Amino acid sequence: MPQKSTQLIGQSPAFRKALEEARLAASQDSPVLIYGETGSGKGVIASYIHRRSARQGRLVSLNCASFQASLFESELFGHMK
């Protein structure tokens, strides 16, 4: 299977700030919440953070907009029967 390009290209101050924050997030052992408008590249940034981190597991991306409000916490944190 061909791999997607992993190179991020941009010069704007906003892009540089986002990339610096992504690098900082990658150096931490904490969950990351990325939010933004549709098509803003949230998945690309998530993949970038995951690749640059020491995390060994697979990347899990969730579309929180698809969660029902009443089930939001159990979708994110699980539930006990």
C-alpha cells in the first residue's frame, strides 16, 4: 500500500505556531484534543503528533461531533456494566 506524504508545508505565522504546539504535544505523555473547522487538517496534525511521539499504540481519532450528548462521557471514557 502506498504511503501518504508526511511532509507538512507552510510558512504563515499561524501554521508555524500550530506546528510548534504539535511538537510540544508530541513530547508529552498526555491525551491531545484537536479541534477546528472541517477541512482544517486536524487529522494531519494528529498523525504528525503521533509519529513524532514515543507512543507505541495505534492512533485513535474520534469525531466528537457524531457523539450523542447523553453518551458523550461513556464514548470517551467507557462505562461499567
